[in-house]
Amino acid sequence: MAIHLEPHDPDWAQRYELVAGDVRGALGTMPLLVEHVGSTAIPYILAKPTIDVLVLVDGTSFAAPDASRGSWDELSKWASVVR
């Protein structure tokens, strides 16, 4: 299977910010860090057009998100939305 690469798109940073806001909204104060990682986070290089997001949580206080703020199913859907 061939890997599809594209020239850097400045909109990728904006798309990450939208996803990061959704993650923070769904998880509240749980994430210690929400970071744009992967090739789309590096300006001026060819990249797979997939926004990769790293979410760091404190494992000692980890709990599933409150259903009123979102669900893991919703979080997993973002992966397909931002491609």
C-alpha cells in the first residue's frame, strides 16, 4: 500500500486547534497536555494528511469522561473527521 504525502498545508495547524478544543471540551481538566504531533505539525515538509494529536493524562487519576461532556466514541470519530 502506497503512502500518500502532500506539501505542507498551513490549515493543518488550524484543524489541530479545532480538534484540541474538542478534546479539552470533552475531557475537561483531565488532559495534562494536548499536543499536535506527527508530520503535519512540522512546517515545510511533505506529510501524510492526517492530524495526529497526543493527549497526556495523569494515570493515577484517570477516569472515563463524563457522558455530558463527550464520550470515547466521539473522540475516536475525530480521527476520521480531520483526515
